[in-house]
Amino acid sequence: MNDSTPSVTLLTRNGCGLCTVALEQLRPICADFGIEVETVDVDEAAATDPALRAEYGDRLPVVLLNGREHSYFDVDEARLRADLSR
């Protein structure tokens, strides 16, 4: 990945049904742009980054675009596609 390649990260939690749906939605969107979705389980990450779970743990799934919150609970496909096109 170079500096101009966007990154999409899905913050998840084990057993989260909405997280599973969001990942299924994100994969084809990101594939259209030649990128892969990274997933981060906030509970596992809390061992080294407790602030991540504190910030996002109550409203999963959360989509991060280039490390910044893009959407939560639902994938905003139209907005994500538009932002990835820039």
C-alpha cells in the first residue's frame, strides 16, 4: 500500500451480528477499489489500546476510513464509494 491508497478498517467484536453483516457489505465495495478490509476486534485490541474499546465499544460496528470514523452501525455505501473515489 502506498501513501495514496486508502485504508478501510472495521472495528468489531466477537459474536456481533451487525459486525458480520458490515464486513459482508464492505468486502465487495473495497474489492472494487482494489483494497482489503482490515478488521480489529476492540476487545482483543484493548490489551494494548484500551482507549479504542472505550471510544467505540458501545457502537459497533464502526467503519474507519484512513483511521478516521466514517460510519457506525450501518455501512453508508454511497458515501464510502464517493470518499474512496476521491
